[in-house]
Amino acid sequence: IFPDELREIFATWQQQCLSRGKAEIGMRMICASLFLRFLCPAIMSPSLFNLTQEYPNDSTARTLTLIAKVIQNLANFTTFEDKEGYMTFMDNYLESNWDNMKIFLTNISNPEPSINNSEFEGCIDLGLALSILHSLLCDIMYRLQQVLVVTH
């Protein structure tokens, strides 16, 4: 399951880069957009993306930062070898998953929409999703009430 709008944009980038003989640039653009701008920031600061209601404590924030670094390196097809020596223990993991990342990037930049969405085998915590939605709506309603009080 991947948003059709992003898939269409990524497919267009990939096609444009391929037509210019620069396929690797298309993949880098997709990685930079998806991982650098969306996923890794959401992992590092989940409260900014309404994934949690509070900012994580220092220990959790550090763990989330390290997870985001690993994911970003995986998306960039790079290791920690030269940059961050304390993370080199993850290099084997990164290298062994580069093919999976290429497959993922190819799938999300496929110009044909996926007709069969049965690929998703996880589960969605509907209770959590509804709870988050409820919390967001309550926050919005509270802000609207504050605006109405101020304007009247």
C-alpha cells in the first residue's frame, strides 16, 4: 500500500531520468524525497507528525535518531564505515538489504498502479488509529473554540 500520488510523481521522475540516461539520479531523488524529507524526520520527531502526543525522552530520542540514521544510510546505499565508526556494526545489515531497498524503490516508482493491494500482510491497529484521529479532532475543536472566543 503506497499513495498513488507519490507513486505517480516518483514514476515520472524515474522515467525522466531514464530518458536522459541518469537512472541512478531518479533513485536518489526518490530516496531523498521519501526518506530524507518524510520518513526519517517522522522517526526522529514523531510528535511533529502527530504520531505521538509528546516529545520522546532523551534516551528514546537518541534511539530514534540511530534508527533514522540506519534507515537513511540504507536508502542512500552507504555504510557507516567512514562517517560514524561507532555504527559500523550495522554495515553488514545495510549491505545485505540493499537489494531489498532497490526492489522497494522500484515498486514505489512503478508507473502502473498496484491493482492487488493484498501485498500488505501486516495489521492496522484500528483502535490506535481512531484514538489518534479522536485526539486530533479534539485538538482542532479546542483551537476553533479558542478562535471563536477571541473573535467574539
